[in-house]
Amino acid sequence: MSQCVVCSKELSRRNTIGYCRPCWAKSPEKRAKTAKAMVRRWQDPELRSRMREAGIANLNGPGVRDRAIASIKARRSWEVASAHLTPEVRAKAVRRSLETKLAHIPRELRAEYKRLTRKKKFSAAEAAEFIRNQHERDMAQFRAKILRGVGDGHLHD
Ligand SMILES: [Zn+2]
């Protein structure tokens, strides 16, 4: 007789999956199978709209909001959330936020922008203007260099 690969419970001779019933339900194979089936079913727009409407009806049901608030208070969810805010997570959030807020400042000039706004106390608009001019000068120089290169035939050798 074979045994369940997780809990060593004896399995019937007809069992071909190698798990007992409760362990099969928690197994990665079963999860993958269920997920795959759901991905396939989710392609059906009619199922999607039915699920969406059921979800909306559930959320608007009586007492749902109050129960959610009570649950958050009972579990002290905010403490769980802030426990996950490690210095690394915060640093990542700052990097992403800067990517959005400083999208108009070319990456190679962001240190200069920081110097202008923090040390030199220029306003963000003034600093951005300086950076834009600097960037245009850099690009003009770069284009001139490329054109000279083409003229001298350096790019062809
Ligand atoms: Zn088992």
C-alpha cells in the first residue's frame, strides 16, 4: 500500500495521485490545475459580467461595510501593513515616486536638479527651466558631435 507524500496517511490501491484527499486540496498541483481552469473560464465575457455583478451586489449588501470596519479593527490590519514597510520597501516606493514626479527631468540631470532645488533654493519651476536649457545645450552638442563624425567619415570606419 502506498502513502500520502505529505502526511504519510495510507492510500487506497486505486489512488493514483499520491496525495490523500485533504493534502491534494492544498497541493501545488491542484492549485495549478484550478488556476488554469479559472483562467480558461475567465475568457468567457458572460461569466465575467455575472461575477462582476455578483461582486457588486455582495459589496453593497446590508452590513458589509460595518463588518469590514469591525474586522479591520479586530485584526489591527494597519499594524500588519506597517510591519511590512521595511526600509527597502520605503526606498523602492521613493524611487518609483521620483520616476513619476521627475519624469520631465532627464535621469543624468536629476542630481543637478536636486542641488538646484535643495542647496540653491530655486523653485521647482526655475530648476526645471535650468535643466531644460542644460539638456538642450547637451543635446545640441551631442548632435553637432554626431554630425561632425558623419562629415569626417568616422562613423563609417
Ligand atoms: Zn495527506
